[in-house]
Amino acid sequence: MKTLVICSGGLDSVTLAHKVAAEAELTRLISFDYGQRHKKELDYARRCAERLGVPHNVIDIANVGALLSGSALTDDVDVPDGHYEEETMKVTVVPNRNAIMLAIAFGAAAAENADAVAAAVHGGDHFIYPDCRPAFIDSFEEMQRHALDGYAAVKLYTPFVHLPKSDIAAEGSRLKVPFEETWSCYKGYEHHCGRCGTCVERREAFHVANVEDPTIYQDPDYWLEAVEKAKGA
Amino acid sequence: MKTLVICSGGLDSVTLAHKVAAEAELTRLISFDYGQRHKKELDYARRCAERLGVPHNVIDIANVGALLSGSALTDDVDVPDGHYEEETMKVTVVPNRNAIMLAIAFGAAAAENADAVAAAVHGGDHFIYPDCRPAFIDSFEEMQRHALDGYAAVKLYTPFVHLPKSDIAAEGSRLKVPFEETWSCYKGYEHHCGRCGTCVERREAFHVANVEDPTIYQDPDYWLEAVEKAKGA
């Protein structure tokens, strides 16, 4: 099963790349530069590809990002602190980002006669991001079946779609993923900030999975407060 | 109904832009530069936007095109002469191009709170391009319903999907589209070549619709030979 992995350099997609390399035939990693304010995570994706001995393509879709304005990921808006499940995190949504990245990845997979595209969407994203929900994933694969009919047969592999992030941390631990070689933080500091949505979610995932977290956080204790606040909300 | 039109500068999409401007609220035209060998058609899209008094965005996805290798549209391969329905025309397919362009257009539509994306796929494309078939169009709209759930409701408007190209020429004639301000040819000469698949299809469409064709073709008579050959195949 020749499989291309969409890899942002984060915990989930780096773990997915290691999983595909262990269980199938990993052909390449592709990453997207959509005009995010820091490119630190792309470095971690590149290092993951080097570690696994496969090519890495960074696809520049910053021109597209510029059109999709109104998002904290691409515009000059402050990234909010707090837990993902809070309403304020909606500002981090780039409209249709997953559909765009997946469609490009399917084109690349078809061009290299790969059998599958793997993406690290996971259960924890469902509430906030409609394009991470199982219904989206299923409808996307069906759309691609029609789009490539007669030319290519490419599956969409999303083994984490029903799992909480803590299960990904546990899977990564089993696969001996070097977690310090992954980047989750929305901010571009030297270390993970510990306060933004992805930092809180990352820290919580390691805690729930009972897996040692090698990450250095600027604010290592904020996550617990944020989780408690989200529970109470 | 605020509607964004994907416009290549060709006969079909320029006619669609005029149709939307006449029947709904046209918000903008968007075109894609996917590394096609000549950009002549993009000029005609720009002129269409100026004529209709709306913004025009050219979205550069040439980086993506470079990944989707193996196509005559983007690589250094000769564009074949002849009728679309011939097997040899398959070389002009860029894998997943319509899914990629539509996904980006839906992101742009969601960002500007538009109600619809209009695309000029038409009946004549069905046989050769899977991503122009009604089943693809329906599954794409369904996918987008999930992808944008809770954030935006964007329809996919494809009024030509069941029509032959000759009906588009007839519709353009009714709408008084300046056909000389449209470009179909796959080659980048001063005038339409008259021999490539789109030239043959264009010339045939005007003939069948009994609409005067103002286009200057380098080889104005080849189309009839190509159509006869396709019928006999």
C-alpha cells in the first residue's frame, strides 16, 4: 500500500508518518505553507522525512491563504489562549483548509500512482472543525472516487479519526516517535508557549496517555487551569 | 444570491460570468495559474471582470501543478491535435484539477460570505474528464456541505453540466457575450490554432448552435475533418 502522508510537523502527523512507515510503504511527506505566521513546524516535517528516508515536498499555497482572510492563522490577529473547546478558538479556523490540502494531496497521489493519502485528523478536533469530522472524511473519499474515476484509485487513510489525542500519544510512544522532534504551538517562540489551544491539548494528551512529555513549555502549568475551565464551561 | 465565478477566460466560463451577472449578484471572478504553458486565457478572464465591473483574483497554484506532473498542460509534452473524444486527449488531464480549484473557490466564497460558487463544467466534458461529470459535481457539493458545516452554506452552481457546448454558445449569443474576447486554444499562438481539442470543440459548438463565430483560426477547416474522424472512431 503506497501511501503519501500529509505532515505538518505536529505530534499527530509525525506519529502518523511513523505509523505508515512501520505498517505500509511510505512514499513521501507533503506539507503546506499556507502563509502561517511561523514556519517552525515545517522544519520538523522536513526532519521527519529525513529520519524516515523519504522525499518531502512543501507546497506553497500562501496565495490561497491570502484570499481566505479572517483567520488568526494567516492574518494579524492575536491567537487566543485557552482550551480548544472554547468558542473563542473558532477564530483559528481557515475556511476549507482541509478540503484544499486533501484535494492537492490526492492529485499528487494520483500523479505518483500511490494507493492512499494519510491524514492525521483525530477525534479531538471534531467539535470545532467540521472538516475533521468522520462525515466530512467519508464524503471527501466518495468525492475523490468520482473525481479520479478511471484514472486512479486513491484511498483516504485516517486511522486517528475516531481517537482522542491521548491515544495518538500512546501510539507514538509504542512507535518510539521522538516527540521532541514535533511542534504543535500556534506561536513561533523558541519553546512551546504552553498556553495556546494546541499546547494545552498536547500537554493534556500526554498526561491522559501517561506518556512522558519531553516538550519544554514556557508556561508548563497553564494547561491544567485551561482544562478545568473548559470542563466548567 | 452572491456568486463567485471560476473563470478561465474561455468561452464557457466567460459566458457563465455574463449569465451570473445578468441573473444573480456576481461578486468576483477567480482564475487559476497552475503553470499552464501560456497565460493568454488569463488576460481574457481579466478583461471579462473589467467588463462586468467586479474584482478578479488570479490564484497561483503553479507549485501544485509542478507536483502533478505527467500532463501535457503543464509539462513539456506536445498537445495532441484532434477531437476531444479521442483516446489521445487523455494526456491533457491534470490529476484532480477541478477538485483542487473548486475547493479553493469554496474557501474564498466562505471567506467573503458568498452563497455560491459557479463553475462552467458542461456535458461535452463528461466522457473524458471524470471531474466534470454530474456524479462528481453532486458529491463535491455534498462534501462541502460537511466541510463548512456551521460556518458557511455555499452552493455549487453548474448550469451547463447537462448541456452540450453548442447550448452554451447559444446562451452566450442571447446574453450578447463578446465571443472574440474569449480564448479556448491550448496553444499560445496569436490566433486560435483550429486543430487542438478545444479549438475543434469550439468551432463545432458555434456551427451546431448556428451562431456566428468571430474567432480567427489559423486552420479554419480542420475541425470538420476531426469531427468526421471522431464519428467514425
